[in-house]
Amino acid sequence: MRKVIKSPNRKYFLFWLFFLSFVLTGSFKSLKAQGVLGETLSVKDTLQLRDTLSVPQVTDTLGKTPVPVDTLKTEREVPNFSFGVGERLKFKVRWGPIKAGNATMEIPEIIEYNGRKCYRIVSTAESSKFFSAFFKVRDRVESITDVEGLYSLHFEKHIREGKFQSDKFVDFDQQNHLALTDKDTIPVPPFVQDVLSALYYVRTQPLEIGKSVFVDNHTDKKNYPLEVKVLRKERVEVDAGTFDCVVVQPILQAAGVFEQKGTLTVWLTDDQKKMPVLMKSKVMIGSITTELTDYRLGRVGEE
């Protein structure tokens, strides 16, 4: 049995706020501590928001939450011209003028998982030498994402921050709309994403100014509907080069409404790849900037 070491009432390291918490480490706890999140929505509320309650319903095996019965929606194919095996993105993270750490996101290989071809998406993060002197961070997150349907089948998070250690695992039964951990079985929406696979899914979607992309997420035993607002187009210069970008703003839904008590802005390249090159978020003291420093494109379309 896999062991999970828990640390109650723990606040994650500062630079994991906002986007790094949301994508790179898969943790919503720092967001919740700032009041960005209220109560999470149930699967039923999520489905209502996504206008999917028109399909027949039955009670799940837990006898609690209705899940849709729609065999036609247990499979899907999402065209992907945005990323592929071999892609590697390197970032530097700054808290104001201070370099807080480095992060990477990469797709090292395609594997077979439960009979499906899947991308193995890996994100790592480590604190800088300066921050490591008093708080060392060495985190790794992995998502096993279906190649054809671009939904999550497995997610794991390995946190090493100071003296704290945590290892969490979840499998997604997309056929029966369930998230499975070593102790719990939790109903989830169809084609639910983990926080890492969600970014890669959004990269494949049309991003039109003034419109939004909606994604259902699951993390830490909760369902978090996400709206990604497409704001504008803008050219930015980062260490990796100068890029024409689409600017988006992810917003988490709480208590059935869109809440926006914190601000997070993400710059994605304005092309088919929609590669993240810059992320900015305001925090209680100062701001956090995540900037692309180097990249290697993947082999798009390889299966």
C-alpha cells in the first residue's frame, strides 16, 4: 500500500502560489488560503453548469451523487496539433526581483496505461540556491493523459518542501466517472482533468478573444470547474525569445459563481502550439512571475 504522509494546516512555499500551485504542483491549498476558492462544487452542480444534465441519470455505487449514463460519451477524440513527445519547457520563477526557483514541464514519452496510449507529462520544480538555504523545494508531478481523448487517467504528486514530504496518487476511471485513491472513490464529471493535463487540453482548443474555454478539474478529492477567459493578443519578450501571444485568465468557480479575488494572467503563443511563455500573478506582498527561459518542441502527431 502506498503511504501518504500528511501535514495538517500546512501552507505551501510562497512561490507555489497561483499558477505554480495550480499547474506545476497540482495544489489548490494556497489558493484557498487566500480566499480565491470558496466551497467546491459537487459533480451535480458541475454538470448543471456544463449543461450536461440532459442525459439519463442513475445513482452511482456510492449511493450519493448522480452520474450520467451516456455510452456515446465514454470516448472522444481531440485533435492535437499543439504538443507531442519530446517537448520540454524550462521556466524561471521570480518573486518580485528575487529569483525563487526553476521549473520544467515535459513530455518524455508515450506509454500504454490500462490498454490506452498515453502521454506521460512530468513537471518538476526546485527552489533557487538562495531560497534553498532556508527552505528547500524539490517537487515532481506526473500526469498520464490519454493521447486520443486528452483526459487524465492517472495523476501523482510528490512534494518535498523543507521537512515536509507528501506523495499522493489518483486513478481516473473515465468509463464510470470516478476518481480512485487508496482510500476513497469519488464521482467526477466525464473527461475530468487533473491540474496538469488541463493546461495541455486548453492548448488544443480554439482561443477566441472575448470567449472562454471550460474545463472540469479534480484534485485533492475535490472537483474544481475552471473557466479560461481569452482576453487579448499581445507581444512579449522573455529569455527564450519574443513571441506573439494570446493572453488568458483562468478563473476557478466557487459556490456556483465565478470568483476572481486574485489575478492570474497567462501568455500562450498565438499559434497552433499555444506554448506558455509567461505567467504573472499578484499576491499579498508583491507579485510572482514565471518566465520561459528555454524550450524544445515535441514531435506533434506521433503516437
